[in-house]
Amino acid sequence: MAGLSIRTLRRDEREAWLELLDGWEMRDGWRGRDFFRRPIDGDPTFSDDNVWVADDGGRLVACVQIFPRRVRVRGVAVPTGGIGSVFTRPELRGSGIASALLERSLAAMRERGMELSLLFAARHAFYARLGFRLWPRARPLLLRGEAALPAAGAPFDPERDFGEVAALHAAYSAPFDGTLVRDAALWRSSLALAGNPGEEFRVARDAAGRLAAYVRAIVLEGFFMVAEWARRPDATEALADLAAGLLVPRAPDPLERAERPSSELRKLLVAPTPPDAELYAALERRGVEVRSFEERGAMLLCLDADALARRAATARLAGEAPADLLQRLLPDDRFCFWPSDRF
């Protein structure tokens, strides 16, 4: 393709970019152009310079988007480039355009000081050729029991709850490597974009009126799942009540679909990866069955091994490859990620 060029998006091309992404066959009732329009105004890190496109004689034929984030590794925040919005027109797939776009995007990340790249995909072999490695992780499933449990807590009120929720999220997430560090702008983005389109967000307070726990639940790709949750160290029971309450069918149910009424949708809840043994024990006491499955979607690439080692206050071993350093610092079973931070 003699006229093909790879470059960043121009501001006056945003509609053409969304038209390209409208070819993406979405689930959950979205049109591609509507789904991918949301981050333009809703993600504080959105920039035309973070969207790489393949231009074939003035026609956009493929794209990749960079999402600047900070990922916790060994307790420190590592500059990371999330990869998303990877799309090529069907007639040009297999031509190498997507690989060229991704290689240029990864080079841009290195130039901008990003030390890791993170993506979620099913095409593992394709991304492995670019150096990404799969980070499989166990993810719990919660199944509704026979006992009738009432919905617990109260709906999230941004004016009343935002500050306490953000502080509890930071404290609860801090020990879990792989979670993202959120500032106030990314928190507002999460509230605007995490739902699909809506979410169920409930909070629990103690007798003194202090926030004890919260839970956020969404429907994503047809599955009812916890987008994130958090609790104070002394509030295991409060969070268990909130989580068990999500499995209670209701009418009306804003999250149900025509093909998935509330009674069917809320039979099973996909829980997040951060481990919380006390919480799962409390759920089992409430008659909730806890199972697990291996999720194989997250892939990571170390972009700058020396910088990552310095940031983690460690030394690279003799002959240690970047991928091996990252595996040592962030083993598979320590990688956690909240679905509410997806990109």
C-alpha cells in the first residue's frame, strides 16, 4: 500500500475515526461510534496524540489508542500505557497494518517515559509476537444460594459519598499490584465510563454514619460482575451484605436485558481478582456459593526494564530479560485489576 502512512489523529478527524470504529461489532446494544465517543469527553487523559491511525490516501483504515495510566507494582506507581481501540477494516486484516501501528504506539510510549504496557485481549498469539505476555489470574464466581437475602446498603450519592469512597478505594487497593492509581479526574472518568451504560453502586455506613464498604456492579459482555468493591478492615460483614444483596432479583431492575431478566441475571456474579479470604468466608456463611475460574485476558509488556527496576528499588539479575524482570516483580497470582478501570 504505497500511500499508507502511520501518524497520530488530527482533531478534525475525530468523526472519521469514530466512523472507522463504528465497524466494530459491539455487544450489549452499543454502536461502535457511540461507545468509543465516550472517552473523548469522559477520559481526562484523552488526546489526539494518543490515537495512532493508518492513513491510506486520506482514508483511515486502522487505529490504536494509548491510555496513560499508573499501575501499582511493589507498592509504587509505574507509568503505564494501556492499549485499546485496536481496529482494522476487515478487508485489510492480516496485512500487517495493526502490527505496524502497535509497534509505533509502543515506541511512542517509550519516548514518553512509560515503563509498562497493558492490554486485554483474546488474540494472545498476535500480541505475543510484539512481546506481550499473558498474565492469567484466578477470578471468583458467586452463585446465589437458596436463602432469601435482602438488598443491603444505600445508593451511592456523589455529593455525600464521593470523598469517603475515593479514600476507601485508595486504601483498599493499595496492597494489590496491578490496580490503577486514580486521581480525582480519573475517579470522575470511572463514574462516567465504567457503566455499560449503567451500574449499581451501593454503600454501607456504620452506626456512627462513617463509610464502611461499597460495591459497584455492571453488566459487561453479557455477564453480571463486580466492577470494584472496598471495605474498611473491620467491615467484612458490611461488604458481604452488599455483595450478597447484588444476587437478589428485583423489579424494576435497571441492569436486566430483554434476554436476561433480573431473576436470571442475578443468579451468578463475577467477582474481582483482589484476594479477600475473610470476605468470601462471610459470603459462604450467607449461603452464597463461591467458585472460581481462570481468566486469560490481561497481557503485559515491560517497555523499560532498567527504569522499572530502579522504580521498584531492585536490581536486574544477570542476563534477566525485561519480561522475566516483570514476572519477578509482578507474578501472575499477584496481578489484580478492577473492571471499572477498563479501557
